[in-house]
Amino acid sequence: MSFVAEMRANFRYLAGVSLGLSFGYMVNMYIVSIFSPHLIEEFGWTKSQFALLGTTILIGIVGMPIAGRLTDIFGSQRMATIGVILTPLVYAGFSLIEGSFLHYFLLTIVQVTLIGTTTTSAVYTRVIAERFDKARGIALSLAASSPAATAAILAPLLTGVIDDHGWRVGYLTLAGGSAIGGLVALLLISQGPRRIQRTVRASARGTLQDYRTILNTVAFRTIAGGILLSNLAHTTIGTQLKLILLDLEIGSDTASGLVSLFAIGVMLGRLFSGFALDRYPSRIVAAVVLGVPSIGLAILGSGQNDITVVGLAVLIVGLSTGAELDVAAYLVMRYFRLEIYGTAYGMIAAAIALSSASGSLFLSLVLDLTGRFSLYLLITSATTFLGGLIFLLLPGDKPADRSIEKASGELQGSSD
């Protein structure tokens, strides 16, 4: 099946994955910074307290490998259904917060634990792994860029809703939108071919052996190492971006516009990475895509507040921020069998969670010591550059795994 034919045959499933990611946990990284100034102002929370929210991603170190394994065994639809039900309930819960940072923190833990493990890439991208071959990179990028595209629309709309009606109504708006979007996503991915499901599903009995196999590969250790260093700033940039811009004495309205620019940059960068992954050595693409944000981080850390320069820095960071998800997914498809795709990707997602949580702890420490973001941005600029270089150590690209090709062939047969 050609690139175009593959995209045409599987468009509804790609649309379902994209919607599922857009109205699941992943969009949260783009919208938290819209709410954070209002919560800090109303309840008197400190910036360092708010930075600690990023540490809740530590739960993903345990949760994501489990979610990935369960997805291999039970399938994407069953796992995603849990998150689609719970997402609007959690947003509604946020709207009821009365000033206790502990309550907000605990609800964030619930969000990470239950939604962050059932509506993210480890669950939804398995649909792409089952159905795409020649267009795999661009399909992953289109799906992974959908939360950023959604956020680019939501950021100004939510800002207006919050300014006019308050942040509580903003959360209720998110609750309603996520319920509708999640339901449509489930309907779109609901009819997977049974032959492929039987072929590529993992067995629960081989779980420990599969984990050992993955851990013992050079590819896993290299990907995890590169992710740990290059991802330190990604989550905190997403959740703290508006505060970083305000720290540079940029006006609130302008800062909100730059948050939208950041989201647009994420979307465009992912499209570029998907195009490149389908055509060039994946280790080279990973090194470039995940190393480039170091430039933007260095500019933001320099204290420069010229709007043009800051906008360029935000765009550069956005072009690569979040690309670790689709790049990592592509690399896992490249180096591991399809029946253990979720298991391997869940373990890589755990490395992403560990890196994000470490970055949040480091940011909280820096804010306590200096009260500003600059030192954190400069140090993570260096680690991001080093992390990008590590991907060059990956083994040479090999042909896509035979089990993936087999599944793809069966899908074509079922479609003819």
C-alpha cells in the first residue's frame, strides 16, 4: 500500500487518535499556565509551590509501563475509555478548589495517575503502530501535534472565558469539551480488525521476560538516556511559560499570545519531524529535533525581553518541545516488535516522566534560591543539547519489524 493509499485507508483511525490525544491529558501541559496566574493571585500560592506540581509526573515512572503493558494485552480502546470518562470529572473537580494547595496537588495526582496513563501516547499511538507503515512518521506527528493545535485555539478562548467569567468557568468549559471530544475519539477507533488484534496482542504470561528483553537492548538504554537529558525543561516550559514571560516583564496579554505561538511551534515542529522520520535516519532526526530547544532556552535564560527576540525563542522551543513523544514512538516502532510496542513505549514514557519530575524539582529549588527562572533555563539549555547528541549513539536504522509489516499486510487484506 502506498503512502497516500495508507493515509486514505486509515484516516478515521488517525483522526480518532488525534482527537483522543487532544482532549486527554496531553493538552494539559499547554493550558495549565493559563490558569496558574489566576490561582496564584487568588489563593496566594507561591511560584515555587506551583512548580512542585510538575513532580506529580513521577507517578508516570510506575504508571506508564503498566499502562503500556495493559494496552498491549487489552487494546487501546478499552484503556482510553477509562480516561475519557474520568477527564471531565477531574476538570470539574479543579473548578471546586477553595484555596487549599494540598487539595489542588492531590487532584493533580489523580489526574496524572488515572488520566495521564490512559489517554496519552502509550495508549493511543498503538493504533498507529498497528495500521501505518510507509506513513508512520507523519501519522505520529499529525496525531502528536493535535494537542498543540487544540491548545493554540483553546489558549485565547480560555483566556477570554477566564477574564470574563473566572477560572472556575474555564475549568468547567474544559470539562464539557473533553467529554465530547473523548467520546468522538472512542467512536472513531472502535472498529479494529480482529485478525490484527489477535496477531499483535501480547500475553500477560510473558510480561517479566519482555521487560528484561527491553531493558537489555542498547536501543532502549540510548533512547532513555537521551530523553532523560533533553526533556528536563519540556514539561516545566509548558506549565510555567506564562510565568516565565511575566518574569521577563512582558505584559499578560502579550504573554498569552506567546503561549499560543508556543503551541503553534509545537505543531509545526512535529509535522517537520514526522516528514523527516519517514525519509532520513531516525537517530539523526532525533538528535536535531530534541537538541534544538537548547537555543531557545538559552535566549529565555539570558533575560532578554525584546518581544521579537523572546517570540523567536518561544517559537524555537515550541518547534521541538513535545517532539520527544512522537520521536520516541517512532524509535520504539523501529527497534521493537509490535506485540511489545506499548510495553517498550511505556518504559520510555517512564523515562520522560522521570526527566520531567526532575526538572520540576530543580526549578522549584532554583526559584527558592533566586526567585527567577534564568539559572534554570541556562542549565537545562546545556542538558538539552547534550541529550540531543546522545541519540547519535543509536544503532544504525534497521528495517521496520517484521511483525509490524505482517500486521500491516493483514490490514490491507481485510480492507480489499
